[in-house]
Amino acid sequence: MSYGVPAPDAGSQQAPVCPRHQDRVSYVRCQRCGRPACPDCQRPAAVGFQCVDCVREQAASAPAYKNAFGGVARGNTMIVTYTLIGLCVVVFLLQLVLPGITRSFSYAPVFTAGAGGVIPAEPWRMVTAAFLHSQGSFLHIALNMYVLYILGKVLEPAMGRARFLALYLISAVGGSVGVLLLSGPMQYVVGASGAVFGLFGALFIVQRRRGGDVRQIVVLIAINAVVGFLVPNIAWQAHLGGLLAGAACAAVIAYAPKGARQAQVQWLGLGGVVVLLALSTFVGVSLLPF
């Protein structure tokens, strides 16, 4: 938007005023457009000052740098990772104060479609359960949040915020689908483990795509998988479902051909993973004994 400066009176030269605040006299001019700028409208530049409008125009026209997988490069910032950790911690504290939260938002296969009107259909629990943790074990949330931090530190900058968030949420749903297909209808589950295993699967794919060594990742996945089978009260079904969903999402993101259509292919591919999970959910519901 352009701003006019009052014209000088005939035979005299008016003092320059800021075009955004015309009641303020300013003898400092923008180094880019030459208009006066009051202190509130001045922004430091390499030489002198620029007005706030020029700074905004330059920011809008500046090219967005992309990372290796097409996301916007923002350095090593982990906004999504920290937000997910914060949400899980806040919800855990609420669980300690209000135990009913766990009953209302944990997942069991029976809630996917309900049971003849006796138990309501609450499919959103397939996502909300990933933000709950066992109130009887601080180790449960501590380990999950630690692994989420470690993996998010690598994957979020590599993929970009939007793709990383999609990966996490789809992996969480994949964990619930694994429980639906491989466990009893009344098996309740809570925890971010399914989503975290999805990040393990994604890290494996990303490392393979980059040509890196994946042996340590395989060992970590194997150890965690064995623990899931040997230690009671751990839903290995969620781990397996999340792992497969996360690997599928990462394959779509990492192997999409680079170019103008890279983002479109990636989001269509992620949509395809969601469709496969939806079809798997319908199959799981058809196998329920009611």
C-alpha cells in the first residue's frame, strides 16, 4: 500500500512527516523507498533504516528455502516436537488430577464402531489415546517423551513441520489400527508408543534414502520390539501398526520425485496411507464379534 506525503505550501517547504503516522515529523528516510519513517516505523537495515512496509514487502518476496524432502527449511527448530511433548505432559498431569480423562479418551477396538448401541462409537479415541499415558508409571511417559525428542530432533528439520506432524498423527492412528486388527475388542491402550514407533520406521527409511548406516536403527527397533513381547501390559500391536504406518509415510515423503510437483505427490501419497488405514479399520470392524 502506498502512502501520500502532504504537498508543501506554496512558497514554503513543509517538514517531512511519516506517511503511516502523519502527525509525526521525521527527518529519517527509508533507505529503500526514500519516504520519511518515524521511530515506530523504522527497522534496522544493513545500512541505516528501512520503513516497516519495505521490510514486509521484502519478506513476502524472499524465496522460501526447501530442505531435502521439500519442506520449508527452518534450521533446527523443533516447534512440532516440543508442542507434542508439551501436550502429552499437560494431559498426563490432568490424568493424575482427573482420572476420568483416561477412561474417556483411551482406546479399545470396541469404540471404533460401537457395540449395538450399548457402547457408543467413538473413533476419535484412535488418536486421543496417543496423548494419554499410564498414571501408574512415570517411566512410561518419560521414555516415550525422551524418544520423541531424540527422533523429532532428526526428523522434523529434515521433513518440515507439516510433514512431520502428519507422520506423527498417521502413525498414531496406525498404532490403533494394529490394536484393532490384532487384539481383543476390549483391550484398552494408552500411550504415544505407536506414534513413536512410527518415527522409528520413518528414521529407518530416511537413513536408507540418504545412504546412511541403518544397523543401529534396526537394533533399536528390534530391542524395543522384543521388550514389547516380553514385558506384560505393553501393546506390541500398537508398536507394529505404528511402525508400518510411519515407514509408509516416510517412504512417500522421502522417495517422491523432486521438482515442482514434489509436495503434491507427497500429500497425495500421505492421503493414500490414510485411505489404507481407513480400509484396514473397516476390515477390523467387520471382524469384531458384535
